[in-house]
Amino acid sequence: MYYYKLYGKKVMSEFELYQCVSIDEISKDDADIIITNEQLPEEILKELPTDTELASKIDRHFSYFTNSWGFFGIKDGKYITAYKRENASEENLHPFILGYCIAFLFWQRDMHSIHCSCVRINGKALLISGVSGSGKSTLTTRILDTTNASLISDDVVVVNIEEDKLLAYPAFPQQKLCRDALERNGLKEEDLRYIDETKDKFALSRTEGFSTEPAQCLGMIVLDHSADVDKVQYEAIKGNDKVAAIYTNWFLFPAMRELKTDIKDFSRCLKIASKLDILHMTRPENIDSTKEQLEIVKDFFKIEL
């Protein structure tokens, strides 16, 4: 067994999750999350389609999904099972265990996962979201490399309101970068771990300053890009658009979008939106505007970087 601290919870895992922060051995009774190398129940396997490797069922008690790498189950906000297909390795399962499985698990606990990078600046959490290609990894990297900020999470951050404060819970000290980002940042492939054969990404360790303690949220950036602008455009997101930003950047949004919106999920997004200032920035394409973006971020959130 392996033991970790992840999103503020104590984890007992049969998988060695090299990305995560190790802790001392704990008992099953003390574990908040238990991850096992285990196949889905036989009655579910019998119902799976034979013409595709993709299947899923979403439920607050027990959810499962399957893909080309394996079979995954999430139960009662505590238990995760993962089982690889014959052509997969255990490491192929890691992104799904630490991505969708964790997001479903916290959803079962009525906690929210946001698809974003997150950095700790002067003790506060700044969330950086955006569609693929929007530049969130580039901005995150610039903040981490040129300021005293530290990483909270690279791809998924779990947030929750406690004592009237919105808190962001840290994942693990690793940032994923694509090949062209290595070149832009002067990094060498041989110094990094290759982690994604489908998206061609590398793992960059970000242990300096990393803490497993939660941070109160300072705000959120929603990044976009356009060929129609020649400098960074920005505005505050307000009102119902704030709720929409929280909902559409929910890590589970792609899985949930075909389902009827649950009032519990909408209410959670509404409460989170009330606790966040949200900045929308649109950057020009094919231009490095990160310096300009940083100045806008400092001014909007009234912070020193």
C-alpha cells in the first residue's frame, strides 16, 4: 500500500502515484480515500456494450466509466477502483484516477472540481482556466518562474466553502507541459518525465514552496485567444456570467452536459461564484503577451507579484 495527501484528504492506494505527496502509513479507518486495483462488479461488466470500449453511469452513490485504458469505479465519496486493460500499463491509469475519478469522488461529497491551473500567491489561491490553446499553461509557467508563487494544482483544483471562505485544496507538485512549451521555457526533454503519449506532454516537478494546506481563493482568470485582437482585452465577469464560468469550467462539465442540470450542482456553482472575482482575458494569437497579462492580473486583483 501507498499513502498520500491529496486535496486535503488522506489517501490509501494500491497504486504507486509518484506525483502525489507521501505521508506516513495510515489504517483503513483513518483513510479518507481508498484506491484499489480492482475490476468493476461482475453485474456491471455483463451490461457493458461489446461494440465500444466507452461506457459510463453517473450516480451520487456509485459512478463508473470505461475507456481504452481501463475500468474505473467511484463509490460513496471514498472508494475508487481502477483496472487496466490488457494493452495498458498502470501508469496509463494515473490521469484518470487523478482526474475524472477524483472529480466524481468529490462530487459525491458535494465538493466542486474546477478544470484549471492554480497557484499560491502571497498565501492566496489564483485559479487560471481556459480552453485548450488559450495559454493557461504559459501564463501559469510565467507566474511560477518569475514570482514567488508556488503551484497548488496543474489541471484540477478542488474547492469548497468552509466558514464562509472559498478554499482551494492542493493536488500534487507537478506541472504538465507540451513539447513546444519546453522550447519556449528553455527546458530539455531528457531532464523531464514523459507522461502522455497521446497528448505529447512532459512532467515538470514544482516542489519548491508546495504546501498540502488549503488556500483561500483570491480570484479566477478565464483565458481566451483571438486572431481579431492585437493586444490583450480584458473585463470583469459579473452576474449570471460568473455562475456560467464556474459551471462550464467544472471538470465534470463534459461528462454532465448531456444530463439535466441538478439543482444541487447549480446551487453549489452559485455559492462559489459569489465568493470569486473573475477576470476574462482574451490574448492575441501568435504573440507572447504574458508580460502584459501579468500587469493586468496585478491591477485587477490588487496583488504584488
